Amino acid sequence: MLGESLLLLDGEEHYKRRRLETGLFTSSALRYYESKALAPVIGRTLARYLDGSRPGEAVKMDLVPAVLDMLYGLGAAVLGIDGVDTPERADHFKALFIKMSDGATVTHSANDHDQLLREAVEARAEFIADFYSASLARRRVLVARWRADEIAKEDLPRDLLTSLILNEVFGDDPYLPLREMVLYMIASIRTTLHALPHVVGHLAEWTSSHPADEAKLVDPTFLRNATTEAIRLHAGLPSVVRIAKESVTLASGLQVEAGRTVSILLDQVNKDPSVFGPDADTFDPYRKTTATGPKGRGKVAEWGLAFGSGAHVCIGRRLVIGDEQGRHDEGTEVRGTAFGILGLLYAYGMTTDPTRPAKLDQGTFYDAYESFPIVLNSVENLVSQADH
Amino acid sequence: MDTMSVTVRRDFCVGNGNCVRVAPEVFALEGSGPAEVLTKNPSDDLREQVEEAEAFCPTDAIEVIRL
């Protein structure tokens, strides 16, 4: 399901594909997604949860499925899939992608592998018929019109599918864009969905012992720091696996022979006290790291190795966490999906729900939340936003 | 008129070299780096290349300030 996708390429082939797809994550592209895709998706999703609530009453909802709906909506825009614009179509799109994703990650599943793969192939056929073919056809027409000078390049959609058409990546393999889409959807959803409930949980504890920081819950810098700190502590994957292309001796003295498979345990490296301080295993939204690699180069990121490192570093990390504030002029900065979602929910008075405890997913040893109930207390703002 | 200001954060750069391949008029790399900025205020026709180099950098070492 992921063969020849960006994840599995290496060397020059990887460079070429990555460069092509980097265009989806430039500052101007990210600002485009934030304003044209993320904001409407959040509004539509929250409107669904408002259904049946009365003005003036606090709204109870579960953060996990709500964030999942928002991320699938945003993902459709970044991938270039049309028609994910009603609750029914959004649910259908999500259901098909979940089956394709389950097929792509079947190696890690405790369920029947043959059945999962069968369902993934059926879902792919349904996805092609219900979403993909029409989206592809529309973009092919637009690209042909651009090549004929009938429309400007700015009139082309900014998404993965259009990029792949423009750069003629299809070759003889009509399923390649689909595999790339599944990869992007898995990667973009996993980290954010995993991290956001942890951010909210940590911040609830933090503000109870640091009440002066409650006012900072809508502050972009504070919220970004809290998000990167939570991602450091709860990376989307327990480990990353690499194969050594040549023999190397690490700074620690550890020798790795060429061809050996190396597993980097993120939970351990991201809580290394020599890098993140003696309290590395606790949450601190004010944490700063100054550690670097050899010769003072390659500064360690605030999120540790949660997004990987080097040529295969997560291509969409800026989409999730945005840029450090102050790095760009006001109005041109990339805020990130995490701030886009959490900042808005905090503006609506989000708190954890004291009557319904959060539940970890019992189907995994990993610290993923299955359910994270929240309450939106400033519902008047929410109602007026949804009405518009 | 200058439209952007480009810098490389030297302590972030690991000399990957993507920036030089994407925007050779703006970046240079000798040995393992760090990368150097050849044109601190590149002209607007290089904006797309500079933005691509910024997004392509695996260590977020490139800073582009829009003026």
C-alpha cells in the first residue's frame, strides 16, 4: 500500500520526489492551507458538535474524534480530493482512508492481516470511484488549461495531486498517487491526533499549579511551546528504524556496521537528561534546549527526534507546529495546525470534562488516547462563529 | 527595493546541501558547511526558489524575513 512512496525512497530518487513535494510545504503554501482549508474545516466540524445544543449552555464533546474529523478535512485539501464538503461525504472519506491506512500498516496489527488487506483493496476501489477519479479529472483539465495559457498558475489548486500531475510523476503506475496520499494521511494524522489530547491534559495540570498561565492558553508562542513539549514527551511513533548505508562510529563510541538495522527509541532519546535537563521526563512549556551535535552544529530541536532528522525528517512538521513566533513579520507567519485547532478551542473556553475521565486506547501499549472529553464553556462565541 | 532577507542559522545547519541545489544563486556550501548566504536580499524573481530552500532544509536552518 506504500510501495515507492516518499517514505520508502532513498538517495537521488528520494531527493527528486521530496523536492517536488516540498512545494506543498513552503511558507506561502502553508499560509494558504491555514486560511483556505483549516479554518473552514474547524468551523464545519464544530458546527456538527453544536447540533442540538442550546445557546448559553456549555458544549461537551470528545477531542479525539473532533480532531480526527478536522485532520481528515484538512488532509483532503492538502491531498487534492474534492467533494469532502458535507458531513456524510466527510464520514465516507474518513471511513475509506481508515481502511486503506489499516492495510498500509498491517505489519503492526494484531488483527487478521489477510482480511485487513482485502478490506483495504476494496476501500481503494471505492475511493477511486467515489472521490479520486473526479478529483484527478478536474485537475488534469486545469493543468491542461494552464499549459495552454488559458489560466494563470495561481489559479491551479495547491495540493499533492496537482503537483504530481504537473511533474508527470504518474508514469505507468496509476496507483502511485494513491499510495502517496495514504502515506501523507497516515503521517499527518498520527502525530497531531496523538499529541493534541496530551497538550490539553498537560496544560490542565500545568495551569492548576501555575494559574497565572491560564491567560496564555490563547498565546501563540506559549501554545506552540506547549505543543512541541508534548510532542517531545509523546512522539507519534515509539521508534524510527534506519539501515546504516556505511559503517559509522557515533560520538558515544557506539559502532554501527554497514547494513545493520538501527532502531532509535524515541521515548528514551527525547527524555535524555543530558540534552533536555534533569527534569527531562516532565512537562515544562518554558523548556529551552541548547544542545547541539558535534562541533556545535545541528542544534537539537525542542521536540527532540519526534519528527525524525536528516533527509527523511518529517516533511510536514511546519504544517503541524508552525514557526517560532517572531521569525516572520506579523501576518506572514505560519501558525500551524496545532495552534489553529487548540487556539480556537481555548478561545471558546476549553477545559477538560471533570465528569468524564479521558481513556487511553487499551488496544496498544502506546500512550494514545481513545477518548478525551472536553467542555467548551464560552459557547456564545462558538454559536456566532458557526452561524457565520 | 528589497523584498526579503535571508540568513542561515549556523548552529542549526548540518551541511545537507539541499539549499544549494535548490537556490544556487543564494546559497553556497564549502565542505560540510555551514551553508553561506551569497545574496542576503535576493530579488523577487528568486522568491520561489528561496521559499523552496527554506521548506526543504531538514534542520530549519534557513530564515527568510519578508520585508
